[in-house]
Amino acid sequence: MKAALLVAPGRVIVDDIADSPVGPDDVQIQIGGVGLCGSDSSVFSGKWPTPSTPWIMGHEAFGRVIAVGERVPEQRIGETVVVEPNIACFRCGPCQRGLTSACENRLSVGMNRPGALVERLVVTSRFAWHIDGLEPQALVCVEPLAVVEAALRRLSGELPIATLVVGAGPQGLLMSLALMMRGVEVHVLDVNGERLAFAGRLGAKIEPIEQQFDLVVDSVGSPAAHESAVAHAAPGATILVLGLDDRPLGLAARTLVRRQLELRGSLTYDHPVDFRNTIDLMSSRKLDPGRIVAHEFALDEVQDAFEAAPHAPGKTWVRVA
């Protein structure tokens, strides 16, 4: 079967690989498409090291079940599914407390186990979620929307009237849609004018910001983004950080204490609650995350897709079948 393989930093090729065996608790999925996100860009650039090369890329996948293991009901064959790519062990301490996002033995598709940009993917059946009636553009957004829904679930108290989202990449756009669905007035900051304009077309306010906010979402995680988040946080505000960046943020304890800020990090989602809630939300049609999808590439154009994704306004995805 064909797969997108990272052979060197910044270089992806499409080549043939062998199918993975289907274990007793597994399903085999004919992949329809895969969305690209910031983590994928980090793998592509070499910033996020892979266990080996060549390495199969991608994790935001959907497709159709074409085979099942012996302990999986045959009725699952033919289901449209989205992949929950962070696979918990359910044995470690965090897993036993329900915090599977912090699993000590977590396998992450495309990160520390081979990825989903393949014609056929094998995963444990409980991590393949059945969902019907959605367009491909919506299906590639289910996994990153679960990240957003988990972050909002973890917040304490009611949402404020207005919120600032720093960063108009795909994660910031999905956060903006999720907040606006809840009746929150969303303001967005980004240094990329095209991305900022895209957020405006979705309904966010993008004019220069003078006010401060009780909730600020940093969807980037860089020192510059965090500086903007802190500058626009009201006294006593919560700063919710979703972006992953290795650089220190530079927030002085004096600032944190004197302004009584709450700094909250949120990593992926917890199984099964957040994916289940996101599937329910998508099925209700209250939110259409496919609105953020703007760029489609074929599998044999995957190099172009990875080069475009970090800067293009809206979300990029790769159609596999």
C-alpha cells in the first residue's frame, strides 16, 4: 500500500510499504483523508524527532472499516470512523485516575508509532469512533476539535462574555468556533494578516484590541504569543495554553502573583469522555468545524501540503481515497 514517508527533515515521499497485521482487538481502516496540524509540521521540519526514518506521517484521520479482528463485531465493517490517535495504556497512575492525556506509556499515531497517512491503517477498535453523515472537511477536524472541547471542559466556572484567542491557526480557529457556539464574543490576534482575515470571515472580531479579558487562549505557545496573552489578560484572568513550544515563556512570578493570574495548560483529551462528547457535538450539527478547512491536496502532493500548511490561512488536509 502507499504511504507518506518522512525521509529527511523537510522531505516527504510517497512509497509502498507492507500492510500491518490486524490483531484480535483491531480494526483495519481504509483511510479517506488526514488533516495536518502544528504537531505534524514539527515532525516534518525535524523539530519533533521521529523514532526512525523513513517515518509514516499524520494522525488526524478518518476512513471506512474494511476488516476487524476476531474479538471485534463484524457489524463494524463498513462504518465511517475517525481515529483517536493518542492510545492510552489504561494501567499507569494517570490512566487509573482518568487522566489518559498524561498516560506514561501513551502511543501517539504519527509521533511515536507509525502514522495515518497510509491507504490502510490498523488501530485498536476502541480508538476508531463511528460517525455518519459528515463531509470529509468536517471529519478531518474531529480530532483537533476534541482538543478544544477537552480544554473547555477543564476550565472552572462559567465562560466570560468575551474572550481573546491568540493565534489564528487551525487550533485557534476551532477554539474560536467552539466559543462562539457557546455565545462568547471572540477576539483574535495573529501576526499573519491572511490568517487573521480568515478568522474574521468566521465571525471573530479582528480589529485592534485595547481591552483586557478574563479568559485568554494561547493556541500558539511561543514566547511572543504568550507575551501578547499576558498583556491582554485582566487581573484575575485565566490564560489557557494549548500550543506546544520548548522555549521558556518568560512569565515572571511577580507578574503572575501581583495580577493574580491563573495559568492553565491543556494537553490533548481524556479517553473516552472528550472524543465521545465531540462526536456527540458533531452529530448534533450545532458546530461545523469544516468551515476552517481551505486547502486540499492529493496523497501524491503531500510534500506540497506539508510545505503549505504552516502558513496558509485555514486548515490543510490530504485526501487519500
